[in-house]
Amino acid sequence: MSDNKPDERRQFCRIPFHAQAHLLAEKGEMHLNCDVLDVSLKGILVSKPEGWQGLYDDKFQVDLLLENGELVIKMLAAVAHVDDHSIGFICEHIDLDSITHLKRLVELNLGDPDLLHRELSSLIH
């Protein structure tokens, strides 16, 4: 199944990042310790867990686990696309602490402060 949109144009840089995430659907489906493939200021890409039943636009609580689970970036996200091996989520809500940690993570891995500021401006507009 693929819900990719052919006219998609990314506004946010994707940062390859290896960590674990927990996914909890509003309807109760749960997947622990999914492999994170990349992150951006607007979403996250994870490897598709075994037994995945989620559909396009389903809502999930996504917890990105950092520092061996001692730091957690939490976001409410919707399924943006699914393919045979991965699931892309678009962030719909993130609290202040989590966006601060996510911004720092992207900042450390992006290496270009001007690009980071442009992406932050895009989030506001």
C-alpha cells in the first residue's frame, strides 16, 4: 500500500536519525520499540512494525526515545504515508518541551543555522 503524493514538495529537511519510538493509536493499536529512520521539525519516519494495521490519516501518539529512554519527545501525529517498509507521520501537535528538544536535535544534526531558522519560520506560517 502506498499513499505517497506525487506532487509532494518537502519544506523541512529530514535528518537521518537512529533511535526507538513507541506508537500508540487513538483506537488502541500499540507498537513498542519501532526503529526511527529520520526526523524533521514536522514529522518522523519509522520502520513499519510487524502487524501494522494503521491507515492514512490515523492519529497516533508518537514517543521518540532519546538517551536510552530518559528523554522523550512526544507528538500527536497522523499517518501521512505507508509503504512496504516504513510509515511517515506528520506532527499535528507537540508540547513546548518536546519541540525544544526536537529543535535542538535537528540543530545539532543539520549543521546550518540559517536553514534551521528558515524551517522554524515555515512552522509559524
